[in-house]
Amino acid sequence: MICALMISSVSANAAPALPVVEILGKNYYVYEIKKGDSLFGISRAYGWDYDQLQQLNPRAVSPLQKGMKVYYPAEDSAMAQKAVNKKKQEECHKLTHLVKRGETVYAISRMYGIPVDTIFELNPGSKTGIREGETLLLSKNNVSDEENNADFYTIKKGDTLYGVAKAHFTSVAAIMKSNPGVSENNFKAGEIIRLPERGTGVKSSVRKVEEENLLSFSTYKVDKKDTWDTIAEKTGVDKENLLEVNKGAGEKPKKKSIVTVPEIETTTVEKTFIEEDPRELSDEGISEIYDSIHGITAVQDAREFKVALLLSEPAARKDLEFTRGFLTGVDRLKHSGIKLNITVVNGNRTSTDVLTELSDLNPDIVFLTTEKGIPSYLSEYAEVSQTPLVNTFDVKNELYTRNPYVIQLLTPSNYFNEEIAAKICDDYSDYIMIFAGDADDNDLLASAVRSSLPSDNVKQMSVEAVSQYPFDEDKKYIIYAYPTKKDDVAALMDAVITAKSNRPLAEIKVLGRPSWIVYDEPSMEEKFHAAEVLVPSRFFYDRSSDESRRFVNYYKSLFDRTPAKSFPMYACVGYDASLYFIEGLAKADYDLNAIGRSEGGVQSDFELSRPGNWTGLFNPIVYLVRFTPYDTVEKIIVK
């Protein structure tokens, strides 16, 4: 006869179906001995550590008495199950990014600190370009990037700032510092935030405390006159602990019954205590934290707003004109009640000298006039001191995508091209697009426009061919102009005017190059009107407007000269920037997130936006300047 011995055991990840008691804040499984049980068999059946089971129950010696109870920690199994659940949750929580207009793979990689090749690997189609509304996968799991220690979190329904901070062992203030775009008002599901390094903003202290530790379980045989109080007195164990261990034993223990007694040891230990900021527990308190981080005070009347104009080349016309225009704007605000301290800083010195002056001044905002990139030491200064740094002229710089305190004043090139292309596609989708002139592979605007239109609606021809092309009077055309040199532009305008004369009923317009905006002499403007030209631009200075005339008069009264002509008008950049930031921030209580749309600008409109909660800000507004056949000029805002 052959006997098969079957031993069943509980999966290591499954919790045993046993009663659980809590003693000194820890959970323990309770197993009641059955006939034939042994500690070894119990440990095998439930996947428990035999030595630990024996140590906790020293009175449980063979043969085990039926009805006796043994105990085993439930924490290990519970923690194992939590770890499994967490792993499953992380596997389902992948970091994604919804592409906005104008964003490139390169810009997104810098925003998140993720290599471009990783984005290509996770999104193979992105190698040939990305489009607005597309969702990019940025990581298989939402875990830290080993290269930059950056960790991103997608806010879920029901999340709060306080809850996310505690779950990631940081503070509300630290999250707000890492994400200047975050407030208690816009913390909503679907938004992505950058998490600070664990422990950031967490304050702790070490104190000596008495701690009770459970050593083991023993038994006590109940006497005739015993109560739970007398048993507690005899054993030196709190009545509450006795009752917890002996659940179901009744209000009075039965005579000669065996009750379980936990053996408890009291020791003095050093423990670390986390000191919470009480403000984190209320909406009002979190709002107070936000105000503190962003330099917002309850009383603004006494505040002096300090501005640093950091000039890369103080003697250059660009910097001189920008400064004069800025001071013209400041002069206009002299009766506004805003207290200002304007300091011109010579940026053409060593980094040490510049940083020393900035540190002594401690400005509220810095305007930088370089056109060739932001020095790394200034980027670090802005981030460490949490001082907004306005990149005034460099349109190719994308530092704002990763530094939360950099402001890109003029629309970045990639965004500019995508905005104009989208506008053309939206407004002229039923037009035939003709690319006229010698193709320029470096013309990114042309590439953006071409990719936004159906290929069967696109033609290519020389400038000379335009005048002889048989335009259909029942169709509409828009000509994309490659030429940039003045004589070549004039030749194309003449060709278009001839074509319109030959086919007076055909609708023909021209999409010019951004640089055409400088051709403002009467003869060229006349051609633009006749050819119905649209010029994409970041700027438009209408000399005939009332606001422009007022600006020139203010400027002349201060400097006894008229603003120098340039593209852009440097004095106008300074003037518009001073009015927008100084007046706008004062109205917004000096909160960059609350600053609105500019009003009264003579050359540029501003409305700051953040690509991500942890990034800097940029101005997305661009224009199509339309020269109508009625000799009027319209400024069409594209956004």
C-alpha cells in the first residue's frame, strides 16, 4: 500500500484566512491549535518562518494542547501584498505627454529630461514629426530617470496637494517650488507635475521616547476570583492588551481557562519625528504657502519693485534703445503709485562681477538683452534665487522648457512656424498653394506650411512663371514667397500684380517672409497692397496709430530724439515690456501666474503661458500683417 502525503500551503502573496489582532500598533495572525498540529506543520502550511513562530510562542511545545492559540506577525504578508499592488499600479501608470501646437520632440525631451532617442524608441512615428493633439509615451513606467533624478507624476482624481506630498515624502511647499505653475486652484486630474527629490522640504527632529515591544506570548490559568483587572495586575500587562489578544473570552474570564498573555518590554529609544507645516492641512494655509513662495504679500502699498536691466552690450544701439524704451514706459507709470527701483547692470563683465551685483540688488525680475543664448551661470542664478529672468531677444533659445524661472518674451521659432502654418491651413484650406522662387531647405516656415496642406493642393514654380501662369478665375490661390532680398521681393510683387491684372477675377494672395516687415518704404508698401500680401511676424509697429504717436512723443520728451529704426524696434520692445511686466504684475499682486494679457503695446502683445507646470513661460502671440487692396493694414493676432 502506497500512501501519498499531501501538504498544502498558502501562497506567499495571499493573506491567510485567519483572525487578526492588533497589539502595540502591529497586527498578528491568531491560529487556534487543532488535534495533531505542530509548529513546524503550521509554519509550512502558512508559509511562515518557523524560528520566528517558535520565538513568539515559547510555551507552545509538543505536544500542542488543542484550543491553545499561537500568534504570527501579519505585517510581513500585508506589506508583501501592498508591494504587489503598488507594482501593478506602477505598471499601469505610464507617463504620457499631450503634444501642444509648436512643440518639437527636442523641446519635449528637454522639458522632461528624457533623451530624444528614448522618445523615438517609445514612439517610432515621432521620427517623422509630431502633431498637436498627439499623445507621446515618455516612459514604460512612471519612475525616476536615472540620469537627472527627475520624477513626474500624473495627478489622479481625488488627489490633493497634501496627499501627493505625503505619499512622496516631500512637502506642499517643495512641490510648489518645483512647479511654479501649480496652485491649490489648478491642481486637477490629468495635469503632470515634477516631483522634488524624496525628503525635500521635510523637517524632522530626533527625540527620546519610551517604546513598548512585544517579545513573545505566554499563557495564564485563570483562578476562581480572577478578573481581567487582577490578571493585568498579576502579569503586569495592560488590561486593553489582554482583551485585544483574548477576543471572545467574555467580560469575565472563565475559571481554569487558559488566556494568552503578551510579554511586553519597555525601552527608551531615539525616534525621528516629522514636523508638519500646519498650513498644509487647510486651503487657506496652502494659499498662504503659495503666496510666500511667489513673493505675494498682503500689503502691496509699501512694496518696492526692483528691476535689473542686464545689458549684454551696454554701448550697442540695441541695448541703448531697449533701455530708453523701457525707461519711457517707466516714466508713463510715474503717477501709478508703483514704487520702482530700476538698475542697469553691465553684463559685459565676468560672471563673478555680474552675480555679485545681482545678489546685492536682489531684484524681483531681470531683463536680459543677449541675442546669442543665456549664459549657464545666469540660468542657475534664476533657478536658485527663484528670480524671473526675461529672455528679451533670443528667439532660438529653449531654456524656458526646463528652467521654471526663464521667460521667453518673443515667440520661439518652432512655435512661430507651427502657429502661422496652422493659421494658413485653417483660413486658406480651400486655396491652392504655390511655392514661388528658389526653394530654401532652411526655411522651416515653408516646411511647416507645406506639411499642413494636402499635397494635391500644392504647386511649385519660378518667380518668372508666376506672371504667365493661367490662374483659374473660379479658384483661389495663395503664393508662398521664397525670396528675401529686396530686389527679388519686388520682382515677385510685380509678377503677382501682372498675374492679377491678367486674371482680374482670380483671387490671389501672397504669404511673405517674416523679414519683409522691414520693407516699409512707400513704393514697397504700394506693391504689398496691390499683391494682397500677408506677412507673418512677431512684431508690428504701426507708425500711424495713436499709441505709436504717443510713444514717440514720450520718448522725444525724455531723450530729445526719435526712436531709432530697426527690426524689431528695440525701443518698442523695452517700452512694451516695461508696461506689461511692471503694470501687469502690480495688478496681479506680483504673481506671474495671474498676469493677464497686455494692453496698449505699440509693437508686441504678450500673454504668458507654461508648457508644463515645472517649466518657464513663453509668449505664444504672433501676427499675420495683412496689406489690403484698400491701402489699409490689418494686424491679425494668431494664437
